Amino acid sequence: MGQRPGRRERAIGVSMLTVLGAGLWLLPHSACAGTLGDGTTAFPRSPIVEERAVAEGFGVRDLAIQLAEYSASQFQKSDIERGGTKAADERELPYFEQAISLENARGWNRLLDLSVKWTGAYPNEGAPWFFLGLAYENLAEYDKAIDAYRAAIQRRQDFSKAWCNLGTCYAYLGRYSDALNAFQTAVQQKDDFGRAWSDLGGTYVQLGRYSEAVTALEKATQLRPDLPEAWGNLGSAYAELKNYDKAISATKEALRLKPDYGEAWCNLAILYKETGRKNEMAKACQKVREIDPKLEKDLSSKLATP
């Protein structure tokens, strides 16, 4: 499912990738949904799930919308919580501005400090708890991030981006059943949430539910054709179902989007071996060698296995 030590690249960050029955790597999950927007496999530094997330109504209605042009988090009107007086919205606006700035700068420790103050000043709002979870998640404190995201959801049940990030944290901890429930809730609430569909598909792959994974990942690639992790995991799911032509096609699309995607090159090499295409396999192995010699060593071991 995606990349990330800093978070947005979360899906590919972790090198302890899961290896599936067909010998393929399960690609990382997408990056977590940041400031309340829509963000992306099957999971390594940090596993599964790139969109961000505020929710409909942090309390900063129209004023918050003015932040959209400054935020990579894609603030939208539907992402700002309802409720609160205009005066309260204006008082809370500085927190939003600082939080978005720190998120974009990946200033996670400072975002943590700000969010702690924010939750103290506005304990009944969902936004400060969401940003608190975002900070903890990017500091790899997943248990604390889970508590914060759940606090955001308690204050607003239809907070799809918080549900999606919650699922990612569960996935990082190997709690795939909990992750599945969170991602399912996210897509039920927001059917066009591409990153959540991608991470849901990656979770299905982790659980060995390959047909369901294909359905979710095909939906993800329709909604977010720019997510390489979704394509890569779709290839893994097809491979587990022995549909090698579609597996190769999906994996190639992942590589078109991300040419240095080492794990996807590994998968392509294995798929070429399975289909007897030795010349193409050799070329894929060469690409892995150029990108990551450590990964190439693991691949060589797998290719040598009958």
C-alpha cells in the first residue's frame, strides 16, 4: 500500500515488506490523509495507505476555505466542521494556519506541541484531535495516534479522513482486522475516497482476500490513477489469482508512475519468471540492482527458489 517516514512517502518507506504466496512483495500503503483531504499498499515504513484531511466543520467554515491555496492538504468546504459561532471560528483560525504550515513543512514535533495546546483550547472540536493524530502518526507513535484519531471520530462520526488514517495506524501495528473496519467505514462515508480504497485493497491482500482486493484496488485506480501503490498492489492481487497478464500490466503502470519503485521492479521480475520471460526478467533484475542492492539480494534469493 504507500511510502513514508515523513508520512507522505509512507508507503514505500519500510523495507520489511510482506512477501505473498506467489513470492511477490506486497507494496506499501498510501500515505496518511493529512489535513483533512483525500490521500496511499500493502505496507512497509509504515505499511499500508495520499490525501489529507480536515473534516466538515472544524468550526472554521468560510474562513478556513481561504487556506486552501496555501495547503497541499487540499482543504475543501466539505472538509471543515460545522458548528461554532463566527467569533469562535475566527479565534480558532490561527491554529489551522499554523497546523497546515507545520504539516507542509513536516514539522511533526512542533505540530504535536501545537495540537496539544489546540485540544486544550477547543477540546470538543474534531480538528485539533485529527492534527494531534497526524503528528503522532508521523512520529511513529501509532498507539497514541490511534487514540487521537478515535477522539476526533467521537466528536464527528462522519470523519472519513480520520477513519482512513486510523486504519493506516492499525495496519502499521499489524492489526489488519481493525484496519479493515476503519477503511470500510471511510469508503462507506466517502465513496470517492481513492486513497482509502487503495489501502482497503492492500488490507484485503494482507488478509488473503484477493478477489475483494481486486475489486477495491480497481476502484482505487479509477478514482486515483496516479497512485503507484494502488497499481502495484493490484498487480500483487492479480498474481495471487494467477492472472499474470493483468498482474504484469498493473505492475508496469505502477512503474510508469514511479520508475524507481524497487519493490514493483522485484514483483515484475518474479512475474516474468513465472511466465517464462527470461530476458525481461533479467532487465527487471538489473533495475532492482541499480535502485537498491539490498533489495536485489532478496530478489535473487527468491528467484533461486523453485
